[in-house]
Amino acid sequence: MVKSNANEWSGRMQAGGQVRAITQQRHVTFNTSLLRKTNTMRIACIALLGSTLLSGCATSPTPSSQAKPVPPERLFAFQAQAEAAHGTLVVTRDTGLTGSACNTILYIDGSKSAEIAPGETARFYLEPGERIIGVNSTQFCGGGLKERSLVLDAGAVKKYRISIDTSFSMDLAPTAF
């Protein structure tokens, strides 16, 4: 049986990185530089995995032509096409993991107009002029009310998208999609 004291142990750690430990009367040898490399590699892998997961959580634009229409039971206003001149507002909610557990309420001029789930789109037929559109979460997903002003001309089609970033900040912005 080999006995070791603290001075002998630290002296061995400093000399070449080789350490010999006695565990249950067995000699176990390991290389401390390899241990440091392993920990560095573990931290790098965890950081890479974490950033990959977070970037995968942000929403992605969905073209309105590829999005599912909002079911009629979640459309509340501005659905009838007027015989008079009107403009069309198309609002599409992005797809993605962030905020996917909650629907988004769309307001047009302060009126609750639709409840939109991820990957859905809705069309609204509005009289020409200036409009205020806003979005808010239906439940605990946060984001708060976000509003935008737009001017809609007769015969024009304006497209907006609802997005949510990884900090659950909701946005409503014009889009080409």
C-alpha cells in the first residue's frame, strides 16, 4: 500500500500534469490537462446547444399564400366586402416555437377583429383612410399591446406580419410576404 500526503499530491499535480490517487487501495492515474480540455469541450458544447435552441425558437416569416386561413369562429370584424371602394388588409402570424402556445388578438381601430394562431392569415376589408392596427397576446405569453398606424387606399392590399422574438416581444410590421 502506498501512502500519500498533501505535499506529495500537489507536487505530483504540478510536475507534468500526472496525478496518482489511491482509491480503495487501487492506483488511478489521470491526466489533469485532459480533464481541463474535457471541461472546456463540455462548456463549448453546452453553449453551442443553447444558442442553437434559442435561435430555433424565434419565429419565421410565413407567406400569406402558404399560411392557413383563420377559422371563421375566430374572425370577429371587417369580413364583409363592401360594394363601395375598399382596401384589403392581410395579417399573417409567423410560425415558430416562441409564443406558439398562445394566440394573438388583432385589433383594428380598437375593435377586436381576430384571434390568430401561429401560421395563420386573415383578410380584412376596410374603408380607405388611416387605420390603427394592434396586437396583443391572449394569455400568459406576454408581449403587451403593440400598435401601428397605416393608410389604406381604395383597391390597395397591405400586408402585415405578427412576429415574436425569443424575449417574447411581439411585433407588427409591414411585409412583402
